[in-house]
Amino acid sequence: MNTSVGVQAGKRQTVWYFCLLAMASLIWSGQGIAVKVLDPHLGPIAITFLPFYVTTLLFVPLLLRLRRQNPGAPAPSALDWVRFTIAGVGGQVLAQLGMTWGISKSLASNGSILNLLIPVISAVLASFMLKERLTLLRIVSLAIGLVGVVFLSVGDWRQASFGSMRYLTGNLLIFAGCFGSSFYNVYCKGLMQKFQEIEILIYSYVTASIASIPLLIWAEPFQFRSLLAFDAKSIVAFLFLALFMYGASMLLFFKALQHLDVTTASTSLYLVPVFGVLLAALLLGERLNPAALIGAAIVLISTILVVRYDTSY
């Protein structure tokens, strides 16, 4: 009887963590809309990293407060800072820079399709770096989710071009960005054995922010007067990226990641295009075609399979 109660409690917790992941995916799905709003005012690197800097600055007081509340918590050693640098540069900077420069040298549709590889790359990295089990259920769920997002991306497949050498550099950069995103999630999961998720997030953001500053100085010189040209929509879009995209969504994802395997949590990333299609229909007036509805249903099925039947975590 006690065992049954424990199993039911564990399932309720799993559902709660997937609700957190769904909320994070909903926030991430709005990134494209925010970037479109800011595009007339800022370059791609500025759009990526300026909100990121704001998030980092807002996180620092939170970190100091946590340190005061837990004076006995271990302070990062020199080796820990090396690890946070690896997470920040090899994860966040590579992910953001690879995607930003990659799309500028390729097609947005190529980027959308290559992004579908992130859950798969995450699962493979987690099996090697964290020794997570790639069970049959997880493989099937990833495959079903991939089929679902293929349906969602019918328009992208029609516009995509992977055979042209013209887009080779851009496609490789996008793939590097996908790898960086996957690596960040897997590597940070390993750091959770010693540090809280909020500490890992803040420390890695600090190192990523410092490492990315030269990009705004040499690669894409930024001028502060560009911010003065912001209208109300641009301000909202900028704050959305800073407060929700890089802030709240990552806190939600890391909170769930602390209790779930990376492979399991990564299946939720297939919800991003589902929410993206819905937001485009609600905010931009785009039509929901039958393929998108079928794809959304398939993605939801793959998510339910993991929530309901995966007992490997």
C-alpha cells in the first residue's frame, strides 16, 4: 500500500515538473516574435546579448541574497569557476552565437529544422556524460515527438535548402548552436550535484556575459542611441527576452532538470514549435493548417508517454 502511495506521489511530482517544462517551452516559443520586433532597431548579436546582460545583472542580487541566507554553502573554487566558464562559453555563448550568426548566413527555415536535433543531441550527450539510460520508451518518445514537429515544420521543409554550398557555413553554425544548447543542459545537470540550480545559472551567465562582450565591441559595434529609438512594442519585446526568455524560463527548466533526467526533460523541447504555431496564430493572425494540428497532437502524445510511463528517473 505504501509503495502504491509512493508511486502515485512520484507521478504527481513528475506531472508538476512537466508543467514547469511546458511553461518554459511556452516562453521560449515567443522568442521569434520578440526578435522580429527588435530587428529594425538592433543587430542580431545585440538582440541576443543585451537582454542577456540585463538578466545577469538582475540575477546577481538574487545570488547575493541566497549566499546571505546560506552562509555555510560552499563557495566556488577555482576549478568550479573553470567549470562555470565551460558551461557559459561552451554552452550559452556557443548556443546563442551559433544560432544568431548561423541564421544570418543561412535560412530561418534551416534553423527551425536543425533545432529539432536538440533533444536528440541532448539524449546522446546525456548517455555519454551522465550515463543516463536510453530506454526503449525514451527512444520511442523522442522519435514520435520528432515526427510531430516534422508535421509542424512542413512550411520550413518546403523553404529549406541543405544541399546548397551557399548555406553550408550558416548550417554548420546553426548545428554548433544546437550542440551548445544541448551541451549546456547536460553539463549543468552534472554540476547540480554540488550547487543549486540558481547558482549554476547565475555563475554560468556571468562567465558567458564576460566572454561575449568583445562581440559587441568588434564584431557588431553597439551604439546606445539605438535603444532610444525603441517604441512601446520594442520595449516590451526587450523586457520579455530579459525577464522571461533568459530569466524565468531557465529557472523553470533548471528546477525541473534538477529532478528529471536530461533525456526526459529534453522531450519537452518539442513543445516549443507547438506553442510557436499557436502564438503565431493568436498574435500574428497566421492560419493553423491541418498538418500543424496533427503535428501538435503527435507531440502531445510523445510527452504523455514519458510523463505516464517513464519510471527510469
